Amino acid sequence: MMVRPRYILGLLALGLAPLISRGADVPAPEAASLMDEYAVARWQVEEGLPADPVLDLAFTTDGYLWCLTERQVSRFDGIRFESLDWPTRLDPGGWSGLDETTGPALWVYGGSGACNLSSRFTGRSIWAGTTIPPKTPVQKVVRGVDKILWAVGSNGLYRVNGRQTQFHKLPGAAGATVGAAEAGADGALWLAVNQSILKFSKGHFIAEPVPPSGEIQHLSTGRDGVVWAATATGLLCRVEGRWQAISAPPHRSHPRWRITALKAFDAGELWVGTTSGLWCRRDNGWSSLTPRDGFYPLEIECITRDSEGNIWAGSSGGLLRLRRKAVQTYDSGLVLPRHSFTAVLPDAKEATLLVGVAGGGLLAGEPGSFRPYGGAPVSRTAVISALLKSRDGMLWIGTQGDYLWRSRDGWADCIAESPRGENSAVNVNALLEDRQGRIWVGTGSGVMRLDSSKGQLEPVDGVPQEARVHALLEDRDGDIWVAFQGAGLVRIPGKGTVSVYQKAQGLPSSTVMALCQDADGVVWAGTTAGLGRWDGYKWDAITDRQGLPEGPMMQLLEEGPNLWVGTRYGIARLIRDELAEVAAGRKIVLVPQVFGRNEGMREKQCASGFGNLAARDATGALWFSSLDGLVKIDPNRVTEKSHGGLRVYIEAIKVGENEVLSSLSAGLHEPVSLTIQPGEGPLSIQYTAPFFSAPDQVQFKHQLEGYDLTWSAPTASRSVMYSRLSAGSYRFRVMAGIGGAWRESAQVVTLVVRPFPWQQPWFWLVAGSLALSWIWLVVRAQEKRRSRSRFREMERQRALERERSRIAQDLHDDLGASLTEVGLLSAVAQRPAVSPERARHYLGEITEKIRVMVDTLDEIVWAINPRNDTVSSLGNYFCECAQRVMQLTAIRCHLDLAPDLPAHPLDPDRRHNLFLAFNEALNNVIRHSGATEVRVRIVDEKGRLVVTVEDNGRGIPKGPVAEGAEGLNSMRRRLERMGGQCEITDRAGQGTSVRFIVPVEAKGEL
């Protein structure tokens, strides 16, 4: 762990102070310590203070504390320091003082002049618009009863009223300078000029007769009209118009000792800052806070007081706050590193206390003057963990590791063992005497009861015997309650069965640390996870979710309407009625009043594990054991905190990473209107409530109307974040409270989150129009598809009708004629006059006719078969046909069929016409070409079917129209009707090439 250099210097100063006769100042023995009356807190650089030397302090009417450090002004709300950026045109150096004049108007002044930092904190020189030279040194800025601003210069007074400036020069010889200034309650200005004091009233300087005392450096006026003055080493007081010398704070003479600050508050109370600490004069006596109290360095620069009565001092070692203690903490009086009290027992008869101290044994006496108890032979180093004074006057002393002792009138003995548990009384944690006079002993291994006839401890049947006991309680019905570690809570009735309660039965935890019963008969159990409340029928758990301090409830005391709880964060005061409301669900959370270091505890964590750690004495005072000291609280002097006057401010608003509002730069506490563009975020809002007595106990609730349904639960957090807000209008509200009193901030933040374009009405209007248009187009397209489908179906039906007509016509023309011809040839062949050779000739013709008829019929069947309506099927059929025809001739046939012909359908009409053209081309090769070879190639070229018939014959003859030319024209006409092309190429004696080009999709097909 790193040790700060100032701590090392402080320890050296403390250790050498008694040995060095000419060292730092040490208060005289007659001066009391201010720490006996005040709890002192300090803030340094490590706690966020811009710099440790604090030159001046000022409270503004909005509740903030302003600190002037080296080249920096910062604002403090009790938790956070926020530094003010100096205006670029102002020199941050040369300033020595702060003052508030009227409203939250903060002035900083010094050798560089004076500057108003409260006009939106932009910085405005006091000399703006006047004839006074800039950077004229200023000692003080005050506003008189006539609301006229006065600036105290080194050589006179400047009366500034708007842009009108009037200068009042100091009377007397040249060279006189003002060393200090102060405004009186009657409107007069008091000036310290060298070794004299001047009073400025009604436009005139009046010299005050003062005793010879050296140069006067500080002035202060009290509410009682008393004026105080301080020189480097002495004090003057003006009472009823006469000045008199007052003895300075007691100190050892040292050439560097001097008075550095002076402040008078209430009547008869004067605070004095020196180079070696802070002093308070009250009732002609002095109290001090010096380096011997653990604060070093401690050269006081300034003193002020807040509206809550706390004293603040700026020093070379940081910012100090002195708060009057609400509790008193006492140590054991022994030389111990820590005064950890392990047991406390008030003695009503002697009006003293018996206490156990870790490492110090058993002590007795009044707080502040404890002495070792000599009534029992207990070791002075024994850990006293339980104390009991029985009704017969016997003192029972339980220890850790040193058994159980009893003592009365000088007689004592030790109870070490039990017949059924060797060394069972070695660790005694709790003692109880019930109404029957029986002694109950809670140990580290269970609970036992003393058998008075035998003088032995007997284990109690029916309860856990291996679990550690923390506390014992007898309720008003005579039932004994035993608090165990991990085993829950056991109730032992006078008659009946033993009951065991654990977390499953409603306790916050199965480890119970403390017990008590209030005036209403409610049993309270402090557990490691909160409070348990037994109303006679069931347990209700109250935890940190309902506002309790987090962690175990280690000590319990009931006092009037309150329940006092010792926790690791201090001593909490809870109102029992509010606890009942929370347990019943009628109230969501409670706000306890917690007493810790701010209220006077040296160590805020209370002790735990034993049953006598808290007690109430005969005067009603409450005593609690802490890890460092015995704490006393007088309930009659502690009133419920009601700070309805808390002021709540919005400090900063951020949208994403951009800070859109900062009260430090704006200097205003007014309602805020904010517009957030779509997609910006998250939204972060930081707020505060300036409060200085116990700032960590201030709770906040917030609500974003339009987003949050109700106010949030109270929390100490001073900021909230909303990750994503929908478009709309919102109002952010926040309130602060302490001790149950709440006040809402007057700053309401109105938010407007702009919508995205698609969240705007026009967008949905356009989108709706486009959607309707799209729907119309889709419906129209579907209707078109249906129309096309119907049209295609009609076309298909017409094509089918045409095909049927064609087939019928072919059957009638071709097959009918051929059959007639076959019949005639057969009849002729059967005539008797026909010779056998002629008859055979007729039969041959009949056979040929029948073969042609079969081929024609096969073509018709192929054409009407729907499985053959694709391009690939057409190509295969063409190849089969060519091969079949050419087998009857001597012409060799080569077939080239592309493997990737599409499966696109072709209507029967196109198939038929293309086949006729193809067949015509083959017949021309056979009849007219004289070719020995023919090549048939069928391919698909970019969506077109190309059928090529090439031969190596003589080609097309020149001259008059040759035989077969009509067939060529027929082929062209057929292809043109199909929307295709017929290309005939004559290769000049090397053959002829005929190409049929047919689009796969017919032109105009839908």
C-alpha cells in the first residue's frame, strides 16, 4: 500500500513535537479538543478536491459550497467536486477570496481585481464599463443594505451601481492600505488600515480608537453586533462601542505562529484559524483542533459556516468540516491499537458500566474513566463476551476460552464443564436469567441451563447442540428464544413442543445475530441478511430491498417508537410503525436515520457475534459496541431529521456522449426543455441535493412521465440513464429526502424525442399509398396471368381443334385415297385375265402403299401424342425418321443430335409443319441430289431450334425451274408460317444445305 508523503510528515511532526522545544505549536493542557464535541471530516485531492490548499470558501444561496484553490474554483454538494472552467479572457492566477453578494452571485477577487462568476459563469469583470483601471487589487466585495455593490480596494472604496462608479479614498497620509474589510449588520463597512480600524458609514470614514496591538490583519462581525479584530498574535473585541484586548489562543511561543483567519458566528462564539490549527472561543474558554488530533498540515486559511450549523475550514491540508456530534464515542482508557468493546452491562445500582474490551479484560466505571474490575478472578487479557447481573446480585461473566465465572461480594468460582459435554462452557456468547431465576448459557456448541442444585450446566433437550449461539431472549409469555448461527431461531415454550424457524419459515437468513422484543410484543430478529419480524403468527422479512443498510443486523435495542440497529455502516434508527407498514406491504421502502462517522463514531462498523453488545441504562441512554469505541446515544437529544428544505437540482444532461446541459456552465436552476433527435442516446441525467451534515444519507426518487408508471424506489444514486426512448413527449421529475421528508425539484425537464421518418404520419400515408399501389399492381399482374392462362388455354383448344381437323383431313385425303387405291389394285390383281407377273406387280404396289400408310399413320400417332411435344422429342424422332428412310437407299446417313436440346414444348402445328418440311428435304436428297452421303444435324442456338440437312450431291441445277423447286418453295412457306426461316445453300456441285430455323417459343406466345 502506498503511503502519502504528507502522512509521513504528519507522523514525524506528531512524534517529534514533544521533543522539540522550538517545533510546531502544541496546544496548552487547558485547551479542550474540538474532537470531543465535533466529528471532523476532511477532503483532499484523493477525495476529488482540485488542490489541497484551500484559500477561501463561500456558500451561495442555492446551497452549494464554493472552494477557491490554487488557480481553480470548484463547487461542492457534499459528495462531488466540480471545477469551473475559467473564462479564456480572465487570468486564473491572482485571486485570493470568494464572496456571495446577493442571490447566487459569486464574486472572486484578489490582486487581479474582481470578477462575477455567476452570470451564467462566463466571468464578467467588476470594472466592465467603468473608468477604473483593470486588475486593481480588491480586498473584499460586499453588497450593502441599500443593495449597492462595494469593492474594497487597497487604497479606498469603490461604490459600483451599474456602470456608475464612485471612489472613496482612504483618509490620512498616503501609503495607508486596507488589510481587511467586513460588512456590519447595520450596513457599515469596517476596514483594517495598518494599525487602525476605520468605520465607513453614510459616506464618511470614522476612526475607531483601538488599543495598541500591531498591524490588524483580520476583521469579523457577529450577529450580536460585536466586532472582532485580529493581529498576527492577538485579538481585539468591540463591545458597546469600546475596544478591548482579548487573550489569544493558548500556544507555545514560536516566531512563525500567527492568526490566519477570524470568524464570529453566534453570540459569544469566536472561531480563530492559525498556522497550527483551528480554535474556538466559547464562555471564555478555548477548544482546539491541531496536528496532535491527527490532521497535518493544518494551517487554516479561511472559516465559514453552513445553514446546517457545520463549521468549515480551508487549510493547507484540504477542506475540513466540523459537525457537532449526535453520538459520543468513548475508548477504554487502555493503551490498545483499537478499543473494540465485546460486552456492555449497565449497573443501575452503581450508575456505572461493566464492559468487556478485546485484549483488556473486564472494566468498570464511568465512560472516559474505566478501570480494571477487581471483583472476579478473570484474566485481564480474557475476551469478555457475555455479562449478566442476576436478581440475587450475582455477576455472571462469560468469556471466550476462559469458561463461565460467577462472582458476588468478593466470592467467585468457575463453571468449566458439563457432565454431558466436556468443556461445553469454554466459549460463552450469551447469558439470560428467566423469570423463574434459571440461568441460560449460550455457547459455541449449543445452549445449556444451570442446574443450581448441582452447580453444573445441563444441555437443553430438543435444540441443536453443535450450533453456535449468538443471543438469548425471554419474551413476555415466558418463552425462551435462542439465536443460532446457521440453525435459525428456536423457541422453547414453558409447555409444549420446541419450534424451529429458519429462512424457509420467513426469516431473512438462518443465521440470527441479535434479538429483542418491543412494547407491542413483537419479536425482532437481526440476521445476516436483514430483520425478521414476528407478530405472534408468522415471520416477515425486511431487507436492504426495503431500505435497510446492507449486511447483517448485529445489535438490536427497542426504545419508545423506535428500533435501533447496529450494522456495519453505523447505528440505524428505524420507526417501528414504518417497519410494520413495510412488512404488511402498505409501504414499499423506508429511509432509516443512520449514525456513523459523520455523527461522531470513530469506527462505523458495530461489533457482532455476542449477546451483550448493546444495552440501555437507567437514564435511557443507549450503548452500542463498535470495533473502535463504545458509542452512547441519548434518544432524548436525537430528533428525527426532517429536511424538507432540501433543494434538488439537475446538474447535467447527456445525450449519448454529448453534454447538452451543465448547471456549472449555465449557472441556472430553471426548468429545462430539450429536443432529442431520432437515434440519439442514451439519455443520462445527473442531479444532486446540496447537503453537508450527512450527504451519504440523502435519498432520491425520480420519474420520467410517459415512461415510468410511478416514482422509483429511494436510492442514494445521483444519476439515471434511459437507454432508449420511443418518440414522444416526456417530463422528468426528481425529489430528494432524508429522514422521511421529501422535496421535489422545481426543475422539470421537458423532453421531446423526435420520431424516425418511418414513425411520422406522412411516412405511413406514403407507405400506405405505395402499398395500395403495389397491391393493385399485384392483383393486376395476377389478373393478367389468369387472362394469359385462359388465352393460352383457348389457343391450345383452337390448336387442338385445328390438329384434329388436320388429322381428319390427312386421314381422309392420304389414308382414304391410299386405301381406295389399295382396293382397286387388289381388285385388278384378282381378275382372271391378269397374268401372274402382272398380279405380282400389283401386289408389290399394294405392299408399298400399305408401308406408306403405316408410316403416315405412325406420323399421325406421334404428332398427337402429348409426350412428344418437346424439342428434345422432336429431335429424336427426326433422327429415327431419317435413319429409317435412308436405310431403304444406298445413301449413307450421318446423324448429329445435340445432347442439350431443351424440353420446351412445341405445339402440334409447328411440329407437323416442321416434320413435313424435314421430310420434304429428305425426299429431295433421295430423288434429286444423286448424293452418296447425307448429314442431319439438330442443335439449339440461343433459344432457336436449327435442323440442318446437308448432302454431297450435284446441287440445285441452273436454268429453267427444275423438278423439285416447288418443294423448296413449300418448305420456305411452311417455315415462314411458323415464324421461322428456311435457308437453302447451293455449294456449286458439292451438294446442297438446307437449314430450318424455328424459334422455340412461337412469336406472340403468351
